[in-house]
Amino acid sequence: MRLFFFRHGLAEPGTGRLPDHERALTAVGSERVERAVRVLKALDAVPTYLLTSPLVRARQTADILAEGLGLTAQVRPELAPGFSLPALEALVADLNDGDMMLVGHEPDFSVTIGALTGGVVLMKKGGMARVDLVGYRPLRGALVWLIAPRVFDALA
């Protein structure tokens, strides 16, 4: 099983003007996700499932990915801030018949990828990591890609 961890795109600043869960993507954030879609299609990185955090910026990111990749985004509360390896294990057990793209947040993604792979990663806004699962009890994976948003920009 391939897991694609896509961190939401660039969002409005968290200045206290809006509650954190209502912060939306900026125009630049949306454009960068659209460029990422073009690269993902070229790489044939189209999963079976597209799962997203319920926060606005993640849902908007997932909607752009869904439209460009021909998928339907499913809102999963497990992907809200606080996502962790046990939550990932539950998702994998629930949807164990295909690849998954997860749209969520930091530091949750970096910590979870580290727990899966034994490595250290830093997920940038609008960046993506691909982890291929190599074991299920316990859940273990190998980091295959880590794509920064600037790389998506250059490749698009």
C-alpha cells in the first residue's frame, strides 16, 4: 500500500483574526496545489482514496486534488490536528484495499512519517511525502518521495 501525505497548501496567517479551523487557502496556496496536481498526474500518483482533515484549508486543498485527479475527497476527523500513528493504523485497517492520499497538518505528518519510517522529515505547506508500507504489525514504511512545493513548481 502506498500512502501519500499531502500537507495543506499555504493558508491565511494564524493571527487570531479567524479561528484556526476556519483559515482558508490563499490564492498562491491554491495555485501551488494546482501545479502539484499536474506533477502527480505525470507521476501516476493517483491513489484509490483521498482523505482529508475537516479544517477549511485542508478541505480546500483536497477539493483541488480531487478535481484534478478525478477522485472524491472524504472528510475524516482522524486527520484533524492531533493525527498520529494510531489514527493512521485505524485508517489503514478500515481502507486496506488501495492506496491513500491523506491531506492534513504539521507537526502531525512529520511525526507520523518519522514513526513509520524511523527517519526525520519536515513537511512544507503544499508538499508531499510518499511512504510505501512494508509491514502491518506494527505498521512500518519506507520513505520513497519527499517533494517540496518548490519542486512541484519547477516540475509543473
